[in-house]
Amino acid sequence: MARILLTLRYDGTAYHGWQVQPNGVTVQQVLQDAVEAVTGVRSGITGCSRTDAGVHADMFCCTFDSDTLLRGDKLCCALNFHLPRDVSVYDAREVEEAFHPRYHAKGKRYVYRIWNGAQRHPVYDKYAVWLKKPLDVDFLDRVAQDYVGTHDFAAFCGAGSDLLGTTERTISACSVTREGDVVLFTVEGDGFLYNMVRIMVGTLLEIAAERLSPDSIPTILEGRDRTAAGPTAPAQGLCLEQVFYD
Amino acid sequence: MARILLTLRYDGTAYHGWQVQPNGVTVQQVLQDAVEAVTGVRSGITGCSRTDAGVHADMFCCTFDSDTLLRGDKLCCALNFHLPRDVSVYDAREVEEAFHPRYHAKGKRYVYRIWNGAQRHPVYDKYAVWLKKPLDVDFLDRVAQDYVGTHDFAAFCGAGSDLLGTTERTISACSVTREGDVVLFTVEGDGFLYNMVRIMVGTLLEIAAERLSPDSIPTILEGRDRTAAGPTAPAQGLCLEQVFYD
């Protein structure tokens, strides 16, 4: 038996997130089906995180144990042959038996996209949230720096989280930038609570709409009260862009 | 009656091209439906070009004549309310009565996207053609310069064209560039024959695959023989990016 690390990207539009669940198709499930089709054995697959329904990933890592002798491009091609077109494995390699894609992840980078054009966009409709009012990215970039550092992010944790342990997380960098009519919120950290990035974005957009004051983030963090933060921004704007390992 | 110029973008995946036809849904048809829903009158709509089935547009211009008093953002919003989500009007303005979106266009810019990653991409699957073999963009950019200038493009005109008149066209600029794993072929010219950009790309890809020699474009142009050029590259990689007016 060898432990195999797969790296994949997916368009989350049609999926109920990563993790297998009774009420809808998930990425983990279609991947388990593909692994079974290729290896002849149904293997449990361990993911680097749970992504929510509708969230996308440009880099998602997961492992399974198998006797298959396929590696690299050959294994990718075999899996992609069986996977739906909105999921694609682009790296497959053997790792140490003890490697765990979640516990060994040093951090992650998420990108949240906002389509900031005057009218909705046929493509960004699926990969961004639409906000008509022009955003001042320099202002929002300065505001967003209040997220950087080690904080208790309890106010930025969605209800329904089955979290055990601390709500302290470290954000190493974040930025708000513009590429034409697309505004990007990019955030890097050692770990993220349930819905955390989407609530961080929802809070920034409340500040942009002047329903929260520009200096409210430190107060919200301190208060640890979910209702003080902004709403959870829609799933389709979020993309897991990178997972960091040593 | 006023002549109104609409500018729109669309994801062509679900459409049988621009022009109304008996065998499938077209962009012109859904737009005529939306105009009728907003103005109460069914108007003929004149487009700046015919795009093929599956081709996308980031800027497509068309006109219709109407008594509606709506202009600008209000007309865009009203039309977008009735349009499917993969079509979006983002500019609407009154133009001179004699304005014709096709005859008055000075030129157009098309972009053809190639996903050049080792495995297929869940999103570029719909907006690019997948080519696994790494492309040498500097080499292809040099080769593509043979398209620039005024030439008879008869060899680059698809069968089934109902063209009347000359097959001479002027290409003012073209380039092959790379953005990560996406290779872009960008071409600007005064006009394009049926399937012309897709055959230009198909020919470049034959040269990349060494099935045609790097200096074959001038010979193909001179020969005016469609069978000497490469195949028509798939529709989903093509996007009408800009239409130029005075």
C-alpha cells in the first residue's frame, strides 16, 4: 500500500462542497468513484479542507491509500477519464505513509472575486459576486490590513461549525486589488474557520457600503460576536487558490 | 423612432451563434425576445457580425429601432432582467439613424485561448481549447507575423460561406502570448471571413505540431486553397473581444 497525494482543481458550481454527504453530489464522492473505477477498490479519501457548497478550488490536495502502480500523469489521465468535466486532477505522487493533507498543511491562500461592473457578467456570474457600486480598492486594502496578525476570529465563524478547540488563527497577508472590473480579496493564513473568508469579505463590503465604520474590524474581533460582523458573502465568489506544505 | 446601439457580452456555450436560425437558440433571438418584452414591439436587430455556434463575445454591438424612451443603464437593466444569465447588455445609447453596426465597424479584435496545461481545466474547458504539448509562444508569435498585412485569405475561409465579393482582408496586428498555462492568439483586422480566425489558429497549431513548416503561411495565402491550411480550431476557444468604430 502506498499513500498517494492528488492535487486537483474544480468548478464548485454543481457540488455540495467537498465532503461526502447524504443530500447532494460532492467532489469527494465523484473522486472516490473515479479512484474506484481506476484501481478497482473503493478507498477513503482525505481532503486538505472542507470547502462549502458552490466554492471553487484551483488547488485542492487529498490523499488515499492504494496498491495501484500508476503515478504522475498516467494516474491523472486515468482519473480524469472517469471524472466529470468540472473536476480535474493535475498532480499525483506518492508521499510518506504519515502524510496528512490537512494536518500537514502550513497554510492556505483564498481568493474572493467581486464583479464590479455596471451590469452582470455572463461568466463572472458563476465565479464572482456582483456588486454594482464601484469599490475603492485602495481604501478597502488599507481597511483589510486589520485582519493581519494572530486574532481570535470567533466573530468570523459561521453558525453550524463543528469546531473543537481554539478560534485563534493567524492571517499572514491580505489584499484588495483590482483587475479591470474584477476586484480580488486575497487572504493567506495558517487556517480558516467555517465560512471565515466569506464573513471577512461580507464585513469589508459592509464597510464599503458605509453600514460599518472603517475602523470596526478590531472591535468586531475583540467582541467575538458573530452578529457584529457582516453577512456571509455568497459562495460562488470564493476559490481556494493554494495550499502550502513544507 | 430612434436607432439604439446595444453593447453586450455573452457566453456562447449554449447558443447556435448570433444569427436567428430554425435549428437552435441564438443570441439574436433571445435579445429580440428581451427587446419585445421591454418595448412591447418585436424589432429586427442588426448585429456587427455573425459569430459561430459556441463562440463567445466580450463586446458585441447591435442596433434596433424603437420608440422606447429608455436609455443607458435603465435600458440595460430592463433588458438584462429578461435575458438569460449568459447574455448581458452593458451599454445602450442612441445613435444616428444611418448608423450600421456592421458596415460602420472599422475593425475587430478576436482572442483565441488555448489551455496549455498537462491536464484539462474545469473552467477553460468551456473557454479554451486544450492542448497538452507545451507551446513555444515566442516561436509561434514570430510565425504569426506572416498573417499581418493585406492578403487574400481565401485559403482561410470555411466552406459554407455565403460570401459575395473579395476575400482580401487586412490584418493590422496579431500576437501569441502566454499567461500562466493559457496561451492567447490575439488578432486585429478590418474584417474576417467565415471561420477565418479559427483556421488561422488551426494552421498555427499544425506548425507547432511540425505537420506544417514554419514558413508555410505565405505559401498557403498565395495558393488560395483551403485544404492547404490547417483545420478549423474548435469554437469554444474564440472570443470577439472588441469592435472598433470611429
